[in-house]
Amino acid sequence: MTDLTDSFPTTAIDIAWNVRNNIVRATEVVERHLAEIERREDDIHAFNLVLADEARERAAEIDDAVSVGRDVGPLAGVPIALKDNMCTRGIPTTCSSKILDGWRPPYDATVVTKLREAGAIVIGKTNLDEFAMGSSTENSAFGPTRNPHDTTRVPGGSSGGSAAAVAAGFAALSLGSDTGGSIRQPAALCGVVGVKPTYGAVSRYGLIAFASSLDQIGPFSTTVADASLLLESISGHDPLDSTSIRQGSLDITRQLDFGVAGLRVGRITDLPEGASSDVVERLEQAFDALRDAGAEIVDVEVPAFTYGLTAYYLIAPAEASSNLARYDGVRFGNRVEAPDTNAMYTATRTDGFGAEVKRRIMLGTYALSAGYYDAYYGRALKVRQRIADDFARAYERADVLLTPASPTVAFHLGDKTSDPMSMYLCDTYTIPSNLTGEPAMSVPFGTGDDGLPVGVQVLAPALQEAMMFRTAAVLEQRVPR
Amino acid sequence: MSDAITSEWTFRGYEMVVGLEVHVELATRTKLFSASPNRFGDEPNTNIDPVTLGLPGALPVLNRQAVELAMRLGLAVNCTVQRSTFARKNYFYPDMPKAYQISQYDEPICIDGWLDLPDGFRVGIERAHLEEDTGKSTHVGGTGGRIHGSEHSLIDFNRAGVPLVEIVSRPDIRTPEQAKAYVSELRAILVAVGASDAKMEEGSMRVDANVSVRLPGAEFGTRCEIKNVNSVRSVGRAIEYEAQRQVGMLEAGESIRQETRHWDETDGRTHTLRSKEDADDYRYFQEPDLVVVDPDPEWIERVRFSLPVLPAARRVLLAAATGQRPDAEAILVVTDRDQDAYVLAVAAAGGDASRALVHVKEAFADEGARPSVPAAALATLTRMEIDGELTATQAKQVLAELAAGGGGDARAIAAAKGFEAMDASELETMVDAAIAAQPEAWAKYCSGEGKALGALVGAVMKESRGQADGKAVTALLERRRDA
Amino acid sequence: MSDRITPEAVAKVAKLARLSLSDDELLHATHQLSDMLDHFADIDALDLDGVTPMTHPTPIANVMREDIEMDCLDRDEVLAAAPAAEDGRFRVPPIIGLDD
Ligand SMILES: [Mg+2]
Ligand SMILES: [Zn+2]
């Protein structure tokens, strides 16, 4: 989507290589992206906040460092947009919620620290569905984000702002968070690469929690290689996150060109229905492309796949109801005054949260409350285990699995806002990977109805990101025209 | 079992059934889930970090030392250390930053132990689990810092996140004395193993009591939980008041409502705080931000072997050395002051353990575990008493001098004071002189009026300038009378 | 709409979550939650006996940190970001309707 007609570098890898070798200045990289933002942001609204001054300052620092021969990191000078649910010290972090509007965290998320160390330049904080609850970025207290391919349509969600920012060329890279598909679904709808890493591969410290056992930060980019580079930069053990996996950063890029010869690619024969025909067609072409590249296509069954949605919509709201209890108007964020503390809690939360957030808090509170725990939350945890078992069995026969990322191409704004269940069904194919903690990514694979992007999802067993990326790289090379 | 502690408590035929829940702040450097200091008395809100404040995005990481201290305590009260998990207890209160407390719920770290009271009475321990403390609220305006009538409240989060162990006893306690002894003993163990300073006055040890009453042999009655019991003495008072209140209600034909009650130290009563019907629905579920704690057997054994000799065993040793019962007052007091080893050292230096015990209990209340008087000096002193070289009164004076000078030679001090074993004939001369000087008193004494003895003994003590042994004087007078 | 959840239950849940709902909102929420629970009834038929509840995606254990102090947040910065503060502390309205 970028309108850079000259040979100026656009991918993160190219930008970083040129900046590191003093061929292109970070300052110019930043100016070009800011110009693009200036040109189209009003129509798209990818950002809650554009950090123009900060980005310029940081770019100047990097240029200075380059000029004296210092190593400026693998992402030197690369503009990156952050989903506005990652804490940035002294910089407003809102979760697109009225309740946090204006709050400036006194600390940085671990990913933010890592990005700085890697030389990346944070160019803005992107819009999202409030507290990452949604699949269209329409549940934002600051208004919806629009799809750069067609501004009458949604970018997907909840990381819609981050997906749109990369698709529109506002930033070479962005980070989103994925609790039930919130990176992969908007990546598919915006025609960019989006990755949900293995749970625990990327630190959650400083990521404002939606559902702690499902949340994971991951990259958006225009190319598979860029996503690989970014994921390597942000992954690795963090002592501040108890669920962080105790190993070094993921090792992916080295294996990116290994191809898929001999790889067993699984087709899930009992996949839940609901994908539109254009999406199904692309998926079939994806299998063909991989077969042509030497992969073996195998049929597998994941019978519990279909129960993912239910397990997810009981577990995620339950955790969320607890995670969002801290927005009580006492220590940070906004407060609505009332004569006593209890009334203040209720006034603050009733005013501060949007409808979808309230709906999920109530659903989760119900699922956990006395008398219902066993029937809902407790049962959902068992279904979760069942799903994990089914995937484990499937991975005995296949190395990776392929499914649609989203059941449809981008839909119009307002299409699903009145019926929460119809919105929830957008996550049918992405949810199981969050429940199992296994990695999955969406890679653009041609277009569907109305010429809109279609994404194919590649799933892999825990910590098998390298295999997943190899598969995605092959699909990227064989995109149908 | 001694009568002192297990003596029956009944009220109009009812007995009390009591279980105690004791919260103890662990003596770590930092908080349970974050690296800000666990320190009492600092300026408000200076010991805070994103986790302590429950800021968005903050995540807990468990403090290894807190786990080890909980294990030390658990093993000291004979618990099994097991695989454990953390849960969230959800409720709104301004001093609870995240609006949930991270606590151990259905899988606590320590289970199934017991604690023996000094008299041998055994109280079962159901569990001991780790959890985080809350912040502290101060109520401004209104009267006396109470919630009711206050204009607003101020919150200090320094204490939020401080590691606590909650020790839950089984409902084995039947008397206020047992309850007090349980709390004292638990406190002594906590201090001995270094788990906590267990200062009730600073709030680092807090007691809740579950109290019910029943006719002996009947089923357990409905219980009430009493909060805010802040001293050992109050534990006894609160449960006694509460048990009597419940008996009163039953006798009046009313039934007991399960509720939480608050102990009011000033009026000596318990008051309703909330009834079970409006008890919170805590929606416990496993904390997704923390992982399982499963100490390996090697760690558990290392902790077990590093435990010191516990107060109960120390009392038995001291009792054996001094010929007393392990629950004798002097044994309890001296062990509690950590001076038991000193008494044993006096005995090892050739002194008399039982006399040393009395001296230490009475003269060394303000001294620590290592009194300023060298054990050898006190040993000499007790030997001189045994050998009749010093009377009890003289020994006290010599000891006072030794203590004041931080040691010295007992024999030299006695000599300097002119204390010598009084010659028997000298004493007889003095006794005869006293009889001659007070014929009326003598006549009364002989006719069986015991009170008259005092005047005669007093005269001898005066004549000897306090050097005579009172017991010897009495014995001589008896012999004269019976002759 | 099924009767999987009653308006009374929704009201209780809202109260627990410290959210207030108008009468209309309460009925609407009851309707929506009931609809969702109907969808989520697909797992009712599953035989889940003997299945261990999966609370965490990765089975790791014993993650602990050493008992070492680190820098604290700056009190003034934190209190400046609070809705109300006084005397170095966070200020809240009178605490009534909550337990002591
Ligand atoms: Mg309790
Ligand atoms: Zn407790």
C-alpha cells in the first residue's frame, strides 16, 4: 500500500541494513513514514497517538551512533507501531478505554525495552478494541480504525490499528497482542503477516492483561522475513514474567529458506464450517502450493477444535473479569466521584468501560461465581485440555497444519456490532492455538471477494516457530496472482 | 497434662470449640511477588513498584525466600510440604490493589501438622499457606480513626504484597488458656525458626478465632469468626466473651447465625461485621500469572535439617536439667527469653541448674540470651549456696554486684561483703538473746500463735545484719520450743 | 432466548463486578448472556470425566526470584497520576458499604 515509488527501502530488513551501513539515514526513514501518516491517517485512524517528536529524536540518536561506528542493533532505524496496550514509560497508554485515557505508565513493557535495544523507533501507539476485546477495532473508545484496502470496512481486531498501520505503510513493523486471534485475524483482513508466538516465548510484562493464560505479543510485517526478525528481537526469557519460557530468543531466520520438501502439512478434515467460498478456495490453493514445493499433505482430525469457541468464551472472560477489577479509580486512571468508595467503584467502572468490556466482565464473573464454576469455567478448562490432546495427536502425523485465518474477508463497519455472537465467530479458526499455547501465523495468500486480502493460517506445535515460518515463506513466494 | 492449661472451661454446661487462623508476616527482605522492600515504619508509599500497586501490565514473580520461610514454619509444626498452587481471591477493597488477593486456596504449601502446647495438649494444624498482605487505610475525619463517620480514607501500599503465612488450626481448642498457649507457642516457634518477628503489637502477627459452643459430646455448633484480635490476652478474652454470648443465645432459645464478628478491645465485646448471607463471592480460580510450586525433596530435607532446636524440646532439656516440669512457669519464662542455653551452661560449668534457673528468671528479666554474668561465675555462686557458704539473700546481693560489674569473682565479692557461713554457736547465741529480749512473743509462739515467729526471727536478722539464714533461725526456734 | 440466566443472576453478577445497569440494560444483558450460554451449551454433551483442567498452556514449575531489593517507583510520580492523593497517600471517599 505504500506509495514509495523510488528505491527507498520499505521492509524492516532493508531499512535496518541501509541504516546500519550508513546508506540511508534513520531520520529520513522516519520522515517518510510520518509523511505517509500525515497523508492517510485521518481516513484510517490506525493510531491513538503518533509519537512524531520522539521518533525524530530517536532517529537522530541512531544516525549519530551510526556516524561514530557504534552497533545500533538489528532493527536500527525501523519505525514500529505499538498496540496501545503495551506500557510505555511516560507515554499515554490507554487500551482504547476511557478508564485509562490520559494514563502515563511509570514503566516500560519488556518488549519496549527490547525494541529500544534493537534500535527500533516507536512511531506511535495503535488503536484496538477496548482492552483487546473484539474482532473489528470498532469497540474503541476513540472511534474505529478502518481497513486501508477499503475504508468502509473493518481492519479486523483487536489489533486492528497495528495491522492497518503496517498495511498503510505508516510503519514497517508493528506489535499486536493475540488472545483469541487478535493478531492473525486483522493480519488476514489487512493483507499483512501476523504471528502469535508460542505462549511464553515473548514476555507479557507490561502488556495490559486481557486473559493472562491466553495473551501473547507478536509481530505484524509486510514480509515473513521481517516478522521473523522482529520475533527474534522480542522473544527470550524474562525474569519478570513467571510464565516466560526459560530459553533464549527464538531461532527462525536462519532456517527461513529451508523450504517444505518432506514436510508433512496437515489438513484438518473436521474443521468447523463457516468459511466463505473465496477463503476456502485460497486455502485449497495453499495446500496445492505447498505440495508443489515438495510437502506431503496429510489428513488429520482435531475433533475438539469446534469446542474451542465455547472454551475460549468462558475462560477468557473469566480471567478478564479478574484482570479488569483493578480499574477501580483508586491508584491510576480515571475516577467518577461518589459519596462513598463502593459507589465510586461502580460509578467509575460503569462510566469507564464500554459495552463489550462490560458484557465480558459479566459473563466471566458469572462463569466463576459460586454455583456456576464447575458447570462453566471448570468445564471449559477440561475442554481446553481435550483440545490440547487432540492437537498433540494431530501433530504425530503432521508437522504443521493449515486453516483459514479468518472465515471471511474484511466486512463492513457496523455489520456485526449488534450481534456479539456473530463477532465472536470471527475467531473460530484462531482460538484453539491460544488455548493450547501453540504458535500460529497468518500469511497473506491472494485475494477474495471484492479483491480483498485473504490470509492462510499456519499452525505448529509449541516452539516450532521455525517450521511454521518456513511454511509461510513458501506460501509467500507462491501467492496466487 | 497440667491443670494450668487444659483445666476445663464450661459455661452453664456448654463447652467451647475453637479453631484459630493466624496470619504472620514473613521476615523477608522483599515482597512476596515483587522486589520492593518488606519494611515496617517507612514513609507511606515509598516501598512500591508496579506489582505492589497492581498497575496495568505488572506481573507477580514468587519470592524464593518466602517459600523457604513458609517451609521452615510448616516443618516446625510437623506439616507435610506439598506441591502447591496460587489462586486469586476476588473482592473490591481500596487497600487491595488488584481487587484480588493472591493466596493459596485448594493446594496450600503445608498441610496436616500439629503443635504441642507446653503441657502436652496437642492442637492439630490443618494447613499453612502463603498469601500477600494488603495495604493500610487510615480514616480521616469522624471520631477516633473509625470508618464510620469518616470524611475520607487514605491508603498506604507499603504493606501491600508483604508475604504472609496463614496458619489454620483444627477446631481442637477447648479453653481460653489453650488458645492463649497456642498463640504463644506458635509465636515462639516462628521466632525460633526465623520465619517472622511475630510482633502482635506491630501487626506482623494477627489472630482470627472461629468459635462455637456445644453440650459435651454433641455435634459442632454454628461458628462465628472473630476478627481483629491483637494480643495474646485478647485471644483469651474474646473467645471467652464470644462463647458466653453464644451460650446465652442458645439458652434464650435463639439460634446462632454464622457470621463474621469484630473484637472490640475497648468494650470487651464482639460485634457483627457481616453475616454469611452477604458474605462475598470470592470467585477463586487458579492464578494464571504464576506457576506451580513443587519443592523437590532435597530442598525440603535441607530446610528440615537446618531447623534449630524448637522451644518445646528446649523446655524438656531445661526441665530435665533442673528437675522441673516442662510447663513450670520458670521453664516457660526462661525459654521464652532464650536464656535456657545459658542456664544449661551454668550447669555444665559445675553450677546448680535449679538455683541458676531461679536466679535467671528473677534477676535477668532485662538481659538477653547471653546475660552479662559469665556462666562460670553464676555456677560458683550456686555452689556456694549449696555448700551453705551463702544464704539466699546473700546470693542475690552477690549476683546483683556481679551483674552490675559485668562479671567478676563471686567468692571475692562475698568475702568483700563480709559474707561468711555463720558459725552454728554464734547463731544459737543470737536466738537465745532474742528469746530473752521478747518474753511475750516467745510465750505466744510457744502457745501456738504462729504470727509471733516473725518478731523473733526479725530480731535475729537484725542482730546479724541480715547475714543469718532465715530458715536456719526458724529451725532453731522450733527446736527450742519443742525441747 | 432461553432461561439459562435470570435477570436476578445478572443483577447479582453486575453488583459483584461493580457495574450498574438500568432496568433496560439489565434485560438486554440477560438476553445477550442467555443467547451466548445457549451457544456454549455445545460442551454439555462432552464426557469430560477424568480430564485434568488445563489452567496454563505450558507446564512449568518453580519459577522463583531471589529475595533481592530493587528500585521502587517514585512516589510523587505515582501519586501525581492517581485520581486523588493527600499526605503521601491515595485518597478515597469514605469506606462504607464495604467491610472494615
Ligand atoms: Mg482466613
Ligand atoms: Zn488469609
